[in-house]
Amino acid sequence: MSYPWGDERRYNSYSGYFRRLFGRRMQKLSVDAGFSCPNRDGSLSTGGCTFCSNDAFTPSYCRRGLSITRQIEEGIDFHRRRYREAQRYLVYFQSFTNTYAPLEVLRARYEEALAHPDVEGLVIGTRPDCVDEERLDYLAALAREKYVAVEYGIESVYDKTLRAVNRGHDFATAERAVRMTAERGLHCGAHFILGLPGETEEMLIKGVERINRLPLTSVKFHQLQLFRHTPMAEEYEAHPERFRFWTVEAYIDLVVELLRRLRPDVVVERFASEAPPRFHAGPTWGLIRNEQLWTMLEKSLAEKRTYQGEFFINLPAERG
């Protein structure tokens, strides 16, 4: 059976999306461009989001202080050893907030990356409150020649949760940023954490309706992970009863229910994440890898004879 996205997978996969766009496998290379974050440098706060540990998700080849070109070269070496078929690359500006600098600085960083002969485009990770029309217009101009995606950390559709984790913006800010991005023809992604304190399974499932109303290209869902030396790890130590951690099997069941309701044209980049054990400060799934989790998800979808978008309802867009 072929699904609306054009292949036999029961979800709209990230790899399938790139094969449709480029006709080949694409590999993302993370770089650290030396940016900060308004939630750390005092513009909004100095404490950051309570869950944030940037080091836990930074690849070993991604080293602050090296030039963008040098990081790209080291990333290509790393991925060619790991994935021999990798030939063309997207540079992922991952660390901290990658639109949080004067435009001339952003221009220099982005255009250095695009000058590499093996690079097909950019994926720019940022916050919804750190874009404006000038920055997005510039990115739209780049996108006339290269692939450009903007990936927003939204984390939750509930303002109460966003306040509790010291996010520094509300969901309306995320909605505006996503719409401004999509209006310019840019590919637009969003990141959500599943399991933040106070959010029930029912809230997460209901929240898919709000995600569906956004003009997103892709989503990342991640299970909550607690990392050392973060305020959330301290909160867990003091009040573990406020937290809910799923077994792998129960988490897969939850993701199936989310996918059933997720708009079928939204590409699913991730539904779980992993970080080195040395960073963890709470319950984990051990050494299970993302590849194993994808296999488990596909098996569960097949056993339940379901697929992404099975329960999707085409709801009217929210205003403003």
C-alpha cells in the first residue's frame, strides 16, 4: 500500500521527504556558530530553559571555536565513515539560537557554509522570538538558490508549561513565527518535548490539533530527558512525583496516537532522542538506539493497522 506521501512507510518520513526533494539521501552536519541565547545572556533570563543542556545533543565533531568550514570538513569525515553513501549535505546550525545576532554576522556564517561545494542548503535552529521580517526576508532570498529550513524550538502548545520551564515566550509567539516563515516559502520545522511536568497524555494528544493548524513542513517529537546541572534535574530531585516517564513500549503507544492525528503532509523527523549516558540525571531507556526505536514504531503501526493521519480532521486555521 502506498500512503499519501508516496511510499509504503506508515508515517511521512524525513528520509522520504529528502529523496522526493533531491532524489538522493541527504545528511545533516551540525555546526556551532558561536551564538548565544536571549534566555542565557540576560536579555530574557540568565538561567535558560529549565530542561536545557546544549552539550548533551552536540555531536563530537561539532566544536565551538573552529571555523564553519573546518567544522563542515570534520563533519563530512565523520559521516562518510559512518554512512558511506552520504555524499551531499545540509549544514545544521544547531547550538543555541542561530538567528540571535546582527544580520551581517548571520550572513557571514550562513554564506560561509553555503560556499562549501558539498553543501546543498541550511537548517537553522532558533527560537520563535528571535526572528523578524528582515531576517526571514534574507533567508527567503537564500532559498531561491539553496534549500533553507528554519527549525523552531516550541516545546509545548500550552502557555502554562512554557512559563513553568522558563521558556521566555508563549505559544502565540511560536504561531506568528511559523506563519511568517511559511509565508515566505521557507521550509519550517518545530520541536516539541513529550513529558514536560504537568502535561498528561490526554493533553499531548489534544495538542496535536494546535500543531495541525500551523503551516509546518516537519516536526520533531522528543521524550523528556533530564540532564545533570539543569534546574529541571534539581526539580526532579526535590519533587519526583511531578514527573512522568514512560517505558519504551508505553511511549511508542503514545506516539502512535499522536501520529494517527497528525496532519499527513507533516514530515516526521524524529519522535525520540538519545544523549550520552554521562549527561543523564533521571530515568533512561538504557542504551537503546534511535534506529531500534524506529523499528519498534513501524512494527506497532503495522500491528495496529494504522498510519499517520488516520484520525486527522481538517480543522479551520486559528486567527491571529
